[in-house]
Amino acid sequence: MKSEKYIKIQTIVLILLRLVIGYHFLYEGVDKLLSPNWTSAGFLAQANWLFSDMFHFIADSPSLLTVVDFINIWGQILIGVGLILGLFSIWAAWAGALLIFLYYVAIPPFVDGFTFIDKNLFELFALLVLAVFPSSRIIGIDLLINATKKQKS
Amino acid sequence: MADKESKEGQKNQISRREVFKGLAAVPLLGVFSYDFWRRKTLEKAKRKITQLDLGLTSDAPSVLPSTSLGSSGKLVRIGIIGVGARGTALLKAAGFMQAEVYKELFDDSNNDDKRAKSKLETYYNQYVLNVQVVGICDVFDARAEKGIQIASNGIQPNGEAVDNKNVKRYRRYQDLLANPDIDAVIIATPDFHHAQMTIDAVNSGKHVYCEKAMTMTEEELNNVYQAVKKSGVVFQLGHQNSKNETFKRAKEIIDKNILGKVTLIETSTNRNSKSGAWIRHLDGNGNPKPGTPDSIDWEQWLGSTPKVPFDLERYYGWPRWFAYDTGLAGQLFSHEIDALNQVMGFGIPKSATSSGGVYFYKEDRDMPDTFQSVLEFPDREFTMLYTASLANSRSRGRVFMGHDASMIVGSGLEVIANGDSTQYRSKIKNGLIDTNVPFYTYPTNPVEIDGISSATEKYYAERGLIDTKVQGKSMDITHLHMKEWVDVIRNGGTTGCNIEKAFEDTVAVLMVHKSYVENRKVEWDHIQRKIV
């Protein structure tokens, strides 16, 4: 696998975008991890669009909720770390996009508001950009993994 | 893992440059840790200010008595005089809801109507008081009928219908008072009847729950005061605010000097509707509300006031005329003075200066629609400003202004530090207190919102989910006020708005009204105990 070819300014901007989004994910994950009372129940209960029945079902089931909270918290942390370190970054970006997609469809802005655009949607597309324009093989641990694989082959 | 393997296994084959590039972002995790730790420490410090540094008791609302004192002991038999809107609300507070109203709430609640749900939940939270309503008195047949229905088969807080065949209608309140089987009376008539009814009730040995305003004149006030003091009856004035947790918390904040020296208190009334200005004789479609000279005993309604022909406007909108009420002073200022007196414990003001006018509503009325009163408390070194508009409903709150902080009290309260505070100078400088946002709120907000909170957390806040998580049951404060009265009747003790407290509040009401009517500053002579 060869690393992507970008001009310098493209590389810098892509890496900065990756770091900023990674930072946000990591902060949200760690913040929830350290807040003993945090739960996604309220958010899920408010779901009002696609899959809302499923979200409500999760909110009403304590055991399922524990699992979903765990996945959400550690998902955010791992995605954050992955993006910052450039470790399995492409997967992290796709996973992040999927997570935000779920937040978006649970409570989309157009149900109560006038526009379909909100910060979730920005972050979702930013993650898609990171997924299709990866930078972790230029700066990031993926570079070392890649190099190791090259040595082996 | 991958990092480790790559270093150990293939170290020689990977250039230093590649290792550097591979690990270039690792220091950012250090930056992250520091940033996170710094924010959390600051947050913690801020949170600490709200409770420990302020020396306030825990955030949980004070616990309601777990055993319902009301449900044990002797049955208290009640008579009610006046079953209008307020009378009906008082019956509900006593544990009797009109069956039709209950059914409507119940159906709406089953149809997922949130307002109906919360109303019903609040009703279910009421204690069973073990009281029976046996006497109904109203000059209007339709209202008396409604009262009889509520008393005989209304719905109780446990959801069950009452089955009471002993309800009697009285056309004259004197006859109701003459019934020896009635222990206590609720008086919810227009204000100008309160004094005489209270005196007559007390003299016939009945306990009294009287709606505000208590009296129209100073002479009446003194007569009621003497009558209640002489008797052994339990008296409660309908200033139910004393049961609001928020005011208890506000008092604690004042007592602990969290605001510093308070020199100005502003409180207000803000309404902007015909109904809010007591123009109430028409229904939603513009047709006259029910009531004719045949169904309303107009002579009795007028009592000792000047004789005027039957008038539906007066019947439904009596507070507009000074013959029947003390205007905004009696209607709305009375609740304000009660709330503030509870918090500050100031007693009776030294002086009052009122002004205003009928500037908006051109219907027949004495009551001003724009009204201000300035009350001075020189002994306590502060001024209270009451300002009312019936033609603009912008919320102007209730603000206690201290040298160190302001406290805004509504259904909840918040405390905001003042930028020039002495007490909080160093905390403001250190960033522990932000003067743009409250450093204390009640009920306490359980979720912190900061600059980089996720969209999810903001959703919590924006959609009001935070408020639904506040602990504690929702209770009707009028019910708690009623319960206190019944508990004291049964077990002894003193009521929250007993005759002493009612006297103080009513003097202030009468001062404010008198100042407006006589267009001059009035003072309280505490030696002669009269308004001069």
C-alpha cells in the first residue's frame, strides 16, 4: 500500500482537521466516562425520526441501555484516539461518521426546526472527508504499520 | 500494540524520520490530558462554590413529611363560602376535583397530552387530608350546584370518587356557620366580604382558611385581628407562596449573606390580556357568561356596598372597582409582599408611595392598569419597588439587589455575582465566578454545558430534558398550604400565614392602596399601630 500523494498544504489541512475532530471525540468520550450519572436515555427517548422505535426501545431497557452507553462512550474514546494518533484512522473516520449519522437521524434538526443542516451534519461530512482522504500514512502510526507490512512482504 | 511491534520487530528497517512522523501526534494526547484536567478542576472549583463555599444545605428539596398527618385523626368537616374559580381550586387543594375536569384530564393524559399528564401527576401527589366538605354556600345557583357535585362525588387524589350524601347548600353564609357539624370554613368570596365572614366564622367557633386580600380597610383589619386573637381557632390566610421551596431557598441565601447587603428589591406584575385586567364577563366567543338576576342573589352579593343594578361585569370582574377590592394592591401585590416578607422577614414597611393610572383599558374601572409603589424600610436600610403593568407582559422578575450579587426569584432562582462585589472579588479575578452567568441556580442544573460539549449534550439542554430530571415530586403549593391548616386544626401548632403574618401583609396592602387612592405618601406609626 502506498501512501497518498497530496501537496503540502493539503496534507497540513487534512491532518489538522483529523486532529481537531479526534480531539472533540476524545473529549466527549472521556467527559462521559468521568460523569458517573451520564446516560443516553434522555437523548434516545427524544428520538423522533428514523429508527425512533428502536431508540425508544433501547431507552426503556436498562440492560440494553448499559450496553449502548458503553459502546457510545468507548466508541467515542477509541475514535478520538485513532484520529489523533493516526491509528487505524480510516476505520475510525468511518466509525465516527456512522455514530454521528445515528445521532443525526435520531433527532434531525428539521423535525422541530426549519433547516436540515446542523453541527452534527458538518462533523459527519468532515469525517467522510477524513475517510476518503486519509492522512495517517503521512503523519500517524498507520505509517509505521504500513512500513512494517512492507518489510514483511 | 502495533506501535510496540513496529518498534521492536522492525526497528532497524524503519527510518528515524518515519518513526518521528508516525508518532508525531502523540504529544497531542499530553496536551489533551492537561486541557481536560484543567477544565475539570475549574468546573469542580465552580461547583464547590455553589454549595460548600456558600454554606447552603444540600440541593435536594426539603423532604415532605413522609407520613400524612392529615390522614389520621378525627375527620374535619368543612364548609365553603364562594365556589368560583378560586373556590374550586381550593376544593381541589383539599382533595376534591370536579369529576368532569378529572375525566377530561384523564382522557387528555391518555392521549399523551403532557400538560394534562403533569397536572394529573401533581394531583395524585397530594396527601389525603381526611376532610369532608359538608356545606356549600354561593349566591349563584350554578356555582352552588357545581360545589355540591364536587363535594358529593368529586375525585380524590387516589383517583377514587367521593361518596358523600351529607352535602347541604346554604343560601346565606350565616346559616352555614350556624351548623354545629361544620368544624372549619374556607372563604373564597370577593374580597369585600372577607372581613365580616371571617369575624362571624371565628365567633361561631369555626377554623378559617380565608383567601387574600384579608380586609378592605384598617378598621376591618383590626376587628379581624382582635376576633381571631381572642378565639382559639386556627386561621390561615391564602398566601400559599410560603410553601414554595424556592422561597425557602431564597431566605437561606439572604440569611447566609450571599448577596451582601441588599438595599433594593424590585418586584413586578406583568400581564397583557383583558382577563388579566379583570375584564371577564364575556366567554371566549364574546358572549356574556352565565348568570341572571334570577340565578344570582344580587342583593346578597352587594352586601353593604352601594346599591347598583345587576351587572355581570361587576359580578365577574369585581376587582376593577374599589368598592369591592383594594385593586392591584389586594389582588397581586399582596402575594408579592408575602413572598418578600418571607424571604426578608421585614414585617411592616415604614412608608409607601404609590402612583399610576388607567392608561390602557378604557372600560369602566377604578383599578389602574399601570401601577407603581415604592416602599421604604429605613430600619433595615432598603427600598422595595413594586411595579405592575396590565398592558405589557414582558417578564421583569423579582430581583434582590445586594452589593455582592443579585438574586432573581421566579419559579426557581438564580444568583449572579456583581462585577464590583467585594466578597467575590478574588473569585471573580481567578475565573471561579463568571459575572455573566449565575453562579448558583435552584433547582440545580444537573448537566453542565460548556463550549465544546457535543451536539448531544446541547440537545439535552435545548430540549428541556434537564428540567425533567430534577429530583423531587411536583406538588401544588396551595394543597400544602391547605394541608398545613388542616394539620394544625388536628394536631396544634401554628400556620404559615397565621393572623400575625396576615396582619403584617395586610397593613402593607392597605398602605399601598391608600397611598394611591389619596395620592400621597402614607406611613406606618408603629407605636399607635396605625397608618398615618
